[in-house]
Amino acid sequence: MSTVILNQPQTLHGLPLLDADNYEMFVHRHDNVVLFFRNDPLMFPESHDVAVILPELLKVFADRLQGAVIAQTIERELQARFRFTSWPSLVFLRRGEYLGVITGIQDWGEYGQEFARILALQPQQPPGFDLGKVCGGHA
């Protein structure tokens, strides 16, 4: 399901919508990218907030970061690859390699600090799933 606010990043701010056909080309063409995983806005209403905040953050980091919206058709596949467990999520890549993730909604200052911190990292493997969280605390 899509709403006007959730479509705003790609319609009003020119962020590309990445699907199975253009994902690999986009993430390998740019040095640093942030991918917006929205999921279903009825289940995850914070996606609306991130849709408004992300284009503003991209203006601040314009010389260092390209943004894109992930199509729902490939969100679950990429979620498994990057191993995040909540929505909405912003996944950061450098030339296609994982740097980090921010999940949920943050304060403006926290976003700025986290964007800068993640962009200073070297590519790494996504973290493993926390089985304590996945299994309700019984690992």
C-alpha cells in the first residue's frame, strides 16, 4: 500500500524507486547511498515521518550521499540480506557494501550524528540477527 506522503520522496524530491531491475546498478554506481525501506504505512506509520525527513537530510549530506526508495517488491529480500528487524529503516551502502542501518524515527540531531558516524565507517558484514529478540528472549 502506498500513500501520498510515502510517494513524496520519489515524486517531489527525485529519489529513484529501486526494484529488481535497477537496484544493483544504482548501489554500485554511487560511492555512498542510503536506501529507504518503508514497508506498509498502515503497519508502520513512522514511515511517513522518515519520508518527510529523509530528503532534508540528503540536502545536508548532498556532496556525500545519494538516496533511493526501495520498492516493496524487493524489500523483504533485501531485509534478509541486510538483517534489520524493524521498519522503517535506512540502510547505508558504499559501492554496494554494507555500512550500517538506522531503524525507526529519530530526532533531527540524532539523524545527523548517525549519518556522519555511519559514513565514516568502513564496509562490513551486516550484523547477525539477535536471536534473543527474534525468539522472545529465549535463545
